[in-house]
Amino acid sequence: MSEPPRRPAAAPPPTDDREVRFEELPLHPSLHAGAREMGYLAATPIQSRAIPEAVLGRDLVATAQTGTGKTAAFLLPILERTLELPPGRIYALVLTPTRELALQAEEFLRKLGRYTHRRGVAVYGGVGLEPQIQAVRGGAEIVVATPGRLLDLMERGHLDWKDLKILVLDEADRMLDMGFLPDVRRVLRELPRERQTMLFSATMPREIVELAREFLRSPKMVHVDPTTVAAVGVSHLALPVPGHLKAEMLRELLRDETMTSVLVFTRTKHRANRLAQQLGRWSISAGIIHGNRSQNQRVLALEGFRGGSHRVLVATDIAARGLDVEGVSHVVNFDVPHEPEVYIHRVGRTARAQRRGDAFSFVSPEEEADFAQIERLLGFSIARARIPGFDYRASAPPMGPPARHGGGGERRRERGRRRGPPPRRPGGARPSPAPPHHGHRTTGHRF
């Protein structure tokens, strides 16, 4: 590779809310080239505020919801600051709570750094140790890891941190929720004290504040208002429905062929399994992601969804938070979350990177109070609609025998039989506005 052009001087972060073009960020031309090929044109607020500070080597505490572009906000500074260092030494460590997020960050790193010589490796549990040991020994400069598997490799003496310059804690509040904070502290105590540390978290509970005080040095605080994140690019619609008819309503919506890539959230693993099984009996190919699925099952489900062989991906919140899947056309809240912040995380899966998307919520009478909390957080009332011709008075449908292998869609794909979406019903009926409900404004919506 020929000598790359010199990078522009670091610029101060913007002090207003104007849109910042990605090319204005203080990054090496090779990184701008990789970002352009990934479709980055305008920087998101977290990117425009965090990247100029991070490339200067400052410690950083950033609060931003999922879907705001924070993965690039820490990977690009890592690449920028290590670009001209000698190869074959570990310069950066990214700690993340789940296998999927580790794989996703490693994939982003490879794409953003395609015009550099930096190499990354993902280290996570659920698979054999030996391939990851060999990958680490192969000279990767950036390690993306889950805490437990990282400690396994550290205890076996496979990681040398003497050249480490950057540590990133991604989704710190979720690592707290999953009980990983003791492991995180064990890792941090083994790292060089002289380093840059960046902490990214959707919320800042007391334990995360204490962690930042203990391990960060005069960090720059960057905050992106969560109430603006969910509103940008997302069309919200509530569909009141009795709880026992939610699966039938989803089936009815999926008659619309424009719903090409649908991410469905349930509250529990059991409900995710039951829903995917029911969709399989209706010949709707659906993958499943939740904490009880093996790593291979999760990878197959994600690959099937990304590749189009699964039209639907059914997920629980703890498994899907932070996942990046291009082109999600619709997010469906099959169950209304108890915590309004979870709604922000869910709808952040669509309209990513400044695209547009639709978020539908199935609201049973028992969930009205939780949904009202979501509207208060958003700062506006979500329109409500009814589906013409849908029998809201029907009794609960028979569930039938459980499908094996965790959903009919995966089993059919393993057999090599691929089916398209179910045919559109005659007349192409659309939901119509419902009568006003608890003072909510109603609008029409095209499905």
C-alpha cells in the first residue's frame, strides 16, 4: 500500500446541534474511505461529540441508547490512535456483554479498517477455546471480548497487555444487569494503569458511576438525550388487541409483503419459543434469539435473518440489545415492556444510521399502564389503529403440538426448503384508525 495522505488536525467537538458531515470528523483518510463504503455520510450526535474527544486520547463517559452509532464512535478512534503503531501487539481491548455484540463489533472493525493494517479478533464463550487462542497468537492488535472468556484466556497466559493503550467498556449497564461487574473489575486490575478508557452505557446506575470514578481519569462526559433518539426516523403505532390474539394479529400483519424483515420482541424466552413455533406452523420462517439458545443456534438465526431466509426474528430484550442488523423494516413489540427505556432499545433496531422504520406495539388491556409510561418518556401520544376485518372477539386459537428444533422456520431451512412470505390477502386491507382511546390522537397508517 502506498503512503496514505496525512490526517487532518483534530477538531473540537461541535457546540451546537447542527448536522456534522462525517468527512468533517478528525480521522485519517483511510478511515474516511472505510466509513464511506459503510454508508456513513452524516455523523450521529454521539459520533460528532465523542470522536473528536476520543482521538485526542481523553477518557470518556458516554450515555447513548442503542441504534445511535456508538459502535463506530469508539472503533474509529481506536483505529485512528493505533494506525501507525507497529503490528502484532495488542493495543486496544473492547469489553462487551454478549457474544453477538462481540461478533458485531469485530465485523464493524473489519469493515471500518479495511484500508488499514489493523486486525481484530472476537473472544467469546460458547465455542472452543483453541481457535480463539490461535487468533490471538496470530498478532491481532484489537481484541473484542466478553468478560468470562477473556478471563479464561488471561488465566492461561495467552494475552499480553504491556502495550495496551485503549480500553472500551461497551453496554456497561447491561454488563451490570448480567452480573459481569466483578469479572470486569478483575480484568481492569490486570491492565496497565496508563491507558485511555472509554465507557459507553445507555443508563448510569450508581454502580457504573462508581466504576467510572475508580478506573477513569477526569473523563469527558458526553450525553445524548434518549427522548430524541426513539423519535428520529421511527414511525410509532399502537395496536390494541386482547392478549390471547396477539399471535393471530402478527400473522395478519405479515400478510403485508412490505414487512420484509421483522424483528419481534417478547418478554420471556418461553413466549419467544412458543411464538416462533406458531409462526412455523403457519409457514412463516422465523429464527429465535434468547439466552437459552446455543451459540450455533444464535448465529444460524442471525445469519438467516440477515440473509433473508428468515423473514422474522423473535427475540428477548437481553439477547437482542445492541444488535445491528441492516434493513430491519419493522420492529414489533409483541409484549409491551415493563420499563419504558426498554422500548427505546427495541425501536432502535429499526431506523438505524438515520434510515426510517416502523415500530408497532401490541397493547393488551393489562399493558395499558406500561404503555402510558412509554408515551410519557417519549413526550408524545402514540397513534392507535385497528385492523379492518380482524376478529377482535375471537377465542384463543388452539396452539397445536410444539414444533421441534426451536421453530419450524429453522427446521425447514435445514432441509433446504425455502418459502416466501404468505400471499397477500385479497383487497390488501389496511388497519384503520381506532376510536380515540384515553385521549390519544389517532392517525391512519399504511401497512
